[in-house]
Amino acid sequence: MSDAIIEATKKHPAPEGLLYTYGTAGFRTKAEVLDSVLTRVGLIAALRSRALKGKWIGVMITASHNPPEDNGVKLVEPLGNMLKEEWEVLSTTMANKATPEEVAQYYNEIATKYKIDLKEPARVVVARDTRASGARLLGCLLDGLKGANAEHKDFGFLTTPQLHYVVRCLNTEGTSEAYGEPTEKGYYEKFGAAFKNALKGKKPQGSLTVDGANGVGGPKLKELIKYLPTKEEGGLDIHVVNDNVIKPESLNVDCGADYVKTNQRAPPSSKVGPLDRCCSLDGDADRVVYYFKDEGGVFRLLDGDRIATLVASFLGKLVEQSGLAAKIKIGVVQTAYANGAATKYVQENLKLRVDCTPTGVKYLHHAAETHDIGVYFEANGHGTVIFSRSTTDTIAEHEPRNPGQKEALDVLRSTIELINQAVGDALSDLLLVEVVLAHKSWGPQEWLSTYTDLPNKLSKVIVGDRRIFQTTDAERRLVKPEGVQKKIDQEVQKVHQGRSFARASGTEDAVRVYAEALTKAEADDLARKVSDIVKAAGSM
């Protein structure tokens, strides 16, 4: 096999002087320098599958919300979850091997170290988003899979969550944990039926305009709509905009979830009136944020924090109405970037526990798995809900004592089916939000009025070496450089309801500074002062 690996790797030599890192989003950079990485990812995927006795591993070619000229690749574990951290390190090392001979040698070293039988079958599922570079990079990946003698299924264009879904379905097929039909059609059938059942006769108000970021999510949502109840049947009236995948260069340009969240305004293409419900997906449809214009024409954002509180309140009520409150506890998982008002609302109004983790979906997902029901959303709109196995068993076996409990239990069971527990899924999440709003008979204004966000400011400070900034307490406090946190605390104490933290960027020599306070002026001033403290520490 070494000869085949060497031949495959020779086709796609690594550029000199570039260092690749497998981060939270996998490998992600300019598409033109990724050919060698994709071939080597094919080798790692084959090894990972063999290490797990031939289970299906997923490979998704995407750069999500990044510009059109970028691309990336990430690996997916058998249950649709993210790659084990230990294998992230192996992937990084493999990507940076200089010669084909070193690649083949390292392949065999991994097999020896982890006692992987290279005669075991290797099975890999692949898919990509709509970027122009995707076809070329797919070819590089397939060369790697061929070199490792791996079987593969190519699903063509999919959203990232659809790929996660297919991987989970393939690995659970025929078991008690079967997740669904491992096809794109199976995805639409599962979530379409669950949406109809979870509505249980409730009718969504008005219509929903969905901005597809000119990415793969637009056409996939249009396909999903065919499996949803029509407007006449009491379903949801959905209008899809920014779904131009014919021009890949328009991907994420002046549209999409990241544009809306960062710029705090609707895409320029958005032609909606006051109180019209809108949401934006990102380029690979694993994030969604909602927004609307109020009656005064002012833009209002309903981000991941808002989705988390809406969903947690709904699930909490269903658990209580089903007669299961004594058996099932709900937890909400946030990062330090969650607005303080959202945290307070969950703790004081919903009476639910809040956990805080470092930034990164893998940390949130892991923390959510420790709860009976774990709700997690990053502020950027990426998130989902996880139900523990014992919780799903409890809900499945529970016998309702009256019609009210039965109705709540039916909705709860259908809601579980509607949620893509493998990963944050913009299409599944937007259907979930619509179910909750329909049951509450809420429009966006009622949703917004549950609490008032504290004004906040996010700043970036360029530093010489970000590694000197080290944190603790889920990245909320600096331990190094010494004395910096004390200075930040002193500034925080000077403002009403002040909160601020500084953390090193994961991708560049910069420090992110977050500040919030009772007024916008105080938040801006606090951000400026903390940024000055960080700047001074970074230049020492």
C-alpha cells in the first residue's frame, strides 16, 4: 500500500513554507493551496475508518461562511460528531509532511501506534458545498482514498449537516439507534414529517424570508419545502432569496448569517416590511440567525442566544406539561460571548442551569452531552439540542395520565425527531424555531421582548505574539500576562452591569476583547480601555 500512497501524494505536492493546522473548522484557507491537504485527509479518513473496524467516516469539503476564494475540509466521526481531538493532531502532522515518502511512513506509523489492522475495510462518505474549487479538491481527496484502498460514497452537493446526518444514518442502520434513511431524500422525509407532527395543528403566523447566502443551503431548502405541509395545509409560507449557486463568486457576499451578525443589518437584497420574519443561513447551512425590522424600521437581531432561550423555554414547558419534570433536567450551554441578559433570563426566568465553555462548537457539544437535555447555541447561530439516551428512553416509555400530558408528550417526541442532534443544522433549526413560535402564537416582536440585550462591543487588538495571552474559567479570565486581569477588573467595576474579557484569537496574532455594560456609551468606553490594557501588555 505504501507505493500507492506515495504515487497519490506525488500527484499533489505540498507547497513549500506553508504550515497547516486542523482547527475547530478543520483545515480552512485559500483553495489554491489545499490540494495536498485533501489527498492527505483522504489517507487520515481511511485510517480512522479502519481504526473503528470499517465504520463510515465523513469528509466535507467546505469553507462555510468564508469568502468564495477559500475552501476547507473537515472529518466527521461515525455518529455525525466532530473528529476526536487526538486525530486532529494526527491530521495536522500528516498535512505538514514534506515528501510523499514521509507521508507513507507516517501513515504506517499511525497504524502501528494505534494497532490498526490495514486489512480492515475503510469506508468514507464525501460531499461538498458549491464553491468553484470544490470539484478539483474532490479529485485530490479521491486520489488519497484510492491510494489507501478505501471505499467511498460521493453524495455530491450537500449542506454540512446533511453530510453529518448521512454518516450517522449509515453507522446506525439496522440498530436500535437507527437515525433515518442514509440518503438526501431520507433527510427531507425525516425532518419534513417531524415538522408536520411537531406543529400538531398549530399554524405559523405570516411568512418567513430565508437568505441562503448564495450557497448550498438555498437549493436544499427549496427541496425540503416539497416535504413540508403547504401554506393551505396550515404549514409555513417560505420565500428563499440569495440562492444563486450558478455564480459561486457571489457566495456569502453581502448576505448570509455572518454578514448579518457582523454588520448588525439585513442583507442589501432584503426587501421586507416591518415585523416580517427573516433569517439568514451561512454558506454550508450549519448556522442560522433571525432578524426583523420593528414598526419604526429599526433592525432587530435574534441571534443564537435568542434561539437558545426560545427553544429552552419551549422544551422546559413541554417536559413539565408531559409530567416529566421530576425525571428530566434541562441545561443551557453558552460561551463567554453570550449576552449577560440572556444568561440572566435563563437562570432567573426559566430557572435553568447555565454552563459556560471555551469558544468552539466541540466544547459546547461536549458540555451539552452531560445534561438530560442540553441546549447549546453560539451567538453566531450555530447550535442544536442533545437528548441523552436515558432521556429519550424515558420520554418514549412515559405513559401520560391525561389528554394534556398526552398532547405535550406527542409534541415533545416529534420535536426530538425534528432536531438534528449530530450537529448544528440551519434547516432543522429554522423549522424548530417556527414550531416554537407557532405554539406560542408569537411574532418576532414578542420573541424579542422576552429580555433586553445589554449593549456590547467586540474589538480586535493586533499583538506581536498571541500565545502570551493565556486564559482560565472558560476563557473569561486572563492568567497571563500577570497583572493584566487585575487592570481589566478595575475598569469593569467602574461601569454599571459591566463585564469584559480578553482571549487570544485562534487564527491570527490578535486578541479579541468583549465588553458589555448598561449603556452603549459605557460598553464602547469599556472596550476601548480594555483594548488599551491588552495593547500595552502585548507590546511589552
